[in-house]
Amino acid sequence: MKTSGNTILVTGGGTGIGRELARRWHDLGNTVIVAGRSEASLAETAEGHANIHAMTLDVSDPADIERFAREIVARFPALNVLVNNAGIMHYEDVTTKRDLSDAEATVVTNLLGPIRLTDALVDHLKGRADAAIVNVTSGLAFVPMPKAATYSATKAAIHSYTISLRAKLEGQVEVIELAPPGVQTELTPGQSTREGYLPLDTFIDQVMAQFESGDPPAEVFVPNSLLLRNAEKEGRFEEALAMISRI
């Protein structure tokens, strides 16, 4: 993925990781479109950044994805990078019968959303030079958090889906996985100040150092997420699972 001169779509660009990635890519000389459900949050991201543009999108709604895909291609025909970042995380008790609405919403948003949006835009991306898809997964794709079982499962599924995309789109579209560790954002209530989580600015600096090289690896991992990515290979899986279970 080249450093500048891209037209980049970032879903979930109204807050947290999506917001900060959008601003950093903008400052490198890219046109960035931030998408999400909250017009106010998107406007906040774009404020003071001439080439950040806000467009509303509900990735949990298949019809809205189709509407959005038509509109963004018409408005930004140079679009060549899709960043599937939007996601939700709920804690859950899987040990007893419960209302599954949160679990179902997590699957629709975190798994079906990126699959549907990629499907809606892939033909366009294949026709663009320097095209890339960046799928944001999680360190929890490799060592799950039991109290966020469905979230962890969706991220593991997107990790697998990303490998398949990369194999099938080789030579046409670059496919990159970005897997954050626990980062201080408001993904869950109070997380932005939670001790032991990586400060957002530190995470963005570590990630952008890899993207700014102009030749990021297929898997963009920071040191904290590599602790989970490599846990099974290094014989630390049970230890890592126990650690995650205590959070």
C-alpha cells in the first residue's frame, strides 16, 4: 500500500482507532472518507482536515451498504483503499440461557458487515491501481476473551476470511490485516482509561510506522498484539488465555 495519493475509505471513522488512522492518513497526503452511523462524530473527525469527507453508513444494514457503495463510487471514483474498521464489542455470559440480541448484532456488524462491504466494492477496487483492503481484526482473534466470546469469534473469522481474500486477490488487490491489542478507546465503557491497555496515540504511532514505510507487511501487528498472535506457536496459549480471562 503506497503512502500517499490514495483515496481511502475508513469505516468506524467517527471515533477511536478509525478516527486517528483517518487523520494520520490525511496528513500524509491522502483523501480520506470516514463512514459511520453518527453524523456528529464523523464531522468531528473531519473538522480542520480539508480532505477528510464524512458519509453515513450502517454496516449492519445490507440495503444501506448497497446504497453507500453506489454513492461512494460515484462521488469518489478514485477510491482505491477500503479499511474495514467498524465494530462493536459486548461482554456476555455464555454459561446460561440469555437474550442473544447482542451476540447477533456483533456477528452482523463485525463479520457480515466487512464481508458485505468488501463484496460491494471489490469489483471497483480491482479496477484501481495500488488497490488495498485493510481488515481490522484483534489480538483476540488468536487468544479469545471468554467474557467477549462472540466478539473474539468474529475477529477470528475475519482473520480467516482475510487470508482467503489475500489468496484470491493476489496480484489484483493487496490485502492487509491490522490486529490491535487492547487499546485505550471507548470500544467498551471505561476502556479509554483502563490500566494495562495501550494508549491510543502509542498504538497509532506503532501502526503508522509500518504503513509509512510504503510496504507494510500482510499482517500489521504491534508488540502487544504479537504477544497474542504468537502465543500458540510459542507454547504460551494457556498462559495467555488465563491472563485474558482475568481482565
